[in-house]
Amino acid sequence: MIDFGKKRTWGQAIFFYVFYVIAAFILSYIIAIFLALILNRLDPEIGWKIGTATAIASSMAVSLLILKAKKITTHPGFLILALISGMAAFLGGGILGFLIPAYLTTRNTPIKKGRQ
């Protein structure tokens, strides 16, 4: 699940998506509880903000890790997709934000010229 360079089938990409959506939710929940204890107040608005920030950061980070592992960080289209994953997470949380990283896992790594 953490081999970001692996080319996945669509079924594996769906499992990847579900795994990371749940992981981001758990991470944001832990951060929200930790901050609630530190601030000594339980505020749902803080929880929403933490959830959104976690979804944005984690979906963009996973996208960039996939691009790095697949050695396609110089391709502008894929870099734009990584940024769009953050925008999607802003609009729809991890549910939308992790759709692009899941798609990126289905892409091939580029073949080096001169090698077959």
C-alpha cells in the first residue's frame, strides 16, 4: 500500500483510495482530539478545519509521492493533477481529494530512452 511507484489495476486503485481516505480521516480525528485537549475546548468548527487541512495536505503529499516514485515529476500535466487533488480536497475533503492519487497509481512509469 505504501509502494507509490507500483502500477495498480483499477481494483487495486479503488482499494488504495479507500485505504487512504480512511487513513486521512483517522489522522484528522487524532489531530482534532489532540488540539481539543490542548485548547481545552471541543469545537466542531475546529474539527472541520483540521479535517479539511489534513485532506488537502495528505492528498497533495500522496500525489507528489506517487509522481516522485514513478519518476514523472517533470511532466506538467501530472503536476497540475497533484495540485488539483488539493483543490478537490478543499471542496470535498478526502473523498474527492484522493480520487486523483488513486488515478495516478494506475499510470505507468516512463520507459527510459535507449532501454527496451
